[in-house]
Amino acid sequence: MGEKVLVVDDEFEIRDLLSKFLTAEGYEVIVASNGEEAIEFAEQENPQVILLDILMPGFSGIETCRRLKTQPMFRDTPILFITARNDKSDLLEGFSSGGVDYINKPFRFEEVSARVRIHYQIRCLMEDLKKATKEAIDANQKIKNTQAHLIQTEKMSSIGQMVAGVAHEINNPCNFITSNLSGI
């Protein structure tokens, strides 16, 4: 695979377990132990998916998520919270900060793998959609430019035909007069 996943948790054991598991799944894993490191490593490594603990010293996971989402390069990066908390207000706050999913502790590796994979696929599809939309907009603009050029060419052709017709109408009487004058 080679996709980068940033794992952020203040507990070494969690970081280590997730790192080993996701590496075995084919992901390139970057680990951080707090929100400040997470932002620094994210800026350096540009991960495709971020797994983020909510309760950490310093910046909470929610504050870290908010800070990441203010940066254009992370607007489309899926951030999945990993937490032992499952209070509805925490869930809502996490979603409103820009998170896209929750994984409850204790977690199952199969669930983590499935969620990381699906959010990575969604991100890829979104990037493909943006690219296709841009290409469609560019193609539409090209069609409009070509259409405008064709209309201008048609107008010029019509003007040319009209001028030729007027010239013909003027030449006929002139030729008649010229031919009759030469006979005098």
C-alpha cells in the first residue's frame, strides 16, 4: 500500500500496538505522543489518515483536530478519534471539530484496519471526484470558447457573403453601363 497513517496517543503501548499492526497491514506509520507533535509530524509527512486520541496532555485530540482542519492541506484528511470515552457530547464535539469517525477503546485490530481502509478509500474517491470535476469544468470552458469562436467565424462568413452579394449587385449595373458606353 504505502499510505501514511499518523497515530497520535499519549500511551506508548497503544502507539506501539497500532504502529506494529498497521505496518503489518502495509501502511507507513508515523507516531506522535501529543497534539503538538501530531501537528508537526502531519505537516512534515502529510498522512492520508490520522488516528487521534482525545484525552492527551497539552492539546486535546479535539483541539489538535481543530488546528489541523484550519490548514488547507488537512481539510480532506480523515481524522478518526480513538478513545475510551463514548459520551454523546464528546462524540458531537469531535465531529464538529472535523473528525469523521470514532473507534472505541479497547479496540479490535480488524475494526481499526477496516475503518482506516474505508476512510482512505473515501479520501481517494473524493480526490478523484475533485480532479474529474476540474477536468469537466476545463472541458466545458473549452467548449464555450470553441462555440464562441464558431459563432464569430459564422458571423464573419455571413458578412463575407453579404459583401459578395452587394458587390455582385453593384457590378451588374456597372458592367451593363460600361458595356453600353463602350459601344457609343
